[in-house]
Amino acid sequence: MPKELLKIWDLLPCPSKIPKIRVNLDRMNYFDVSKDWLEKRSKGLLFEIDTIFSLNECNNITKLEKIKSSRYLPSLRQIPTKQRTELYELLSLYKSFLVK
């Protein structure tokens, strides 16, 4: 995982007490997914990232391809250029992680 994405853990508060719970780890398998499932999700995320990138190149938001949540598109234009550049850099890192 890129080091930039690992920084997100610094934002989570550390609990003062961690309860002791007996868990059978062999029975916990929430992440056993197929390769097809992962590829489908990755392709969907890559499409969304490319659509957000296209906002930077397109002056008319209504001409953009449909994305999962179009509510945030108008507000992206209001983000100051420096922060928007940082957003695009982080999305580029995330995209490079997805295509590996």
C-alpha cells in the first residue's frame, strides 16, 4: 500500500481500552472474494477516478460521463487549485495502486 494511503491511520484515535475478546480467526473470513469480484471493483474505481480527472479538462459538468454520485461534481470546481491538485495527486497514487 502506498505510504500516502497509510497516513489515514494516523487520523483514527487509539482506543484507551481494548476489550479482550476470544475470536476463532479460522471462522472469520470476510475477505475471501473471487478474482473476478476484485477486477470488477477495481475497474469501477478506475472509471470513477478517470471521470473525476476529466472534470479538470471539461468546462461543462453536464457533458461528463455518468458517475456513481454526481452530487460532488459541482463542488469539485469550487476546491482551490492547490487542494484540487493534491486531490488529483492522491487519486493518481490510488490509481497506480489499483492497476498493479
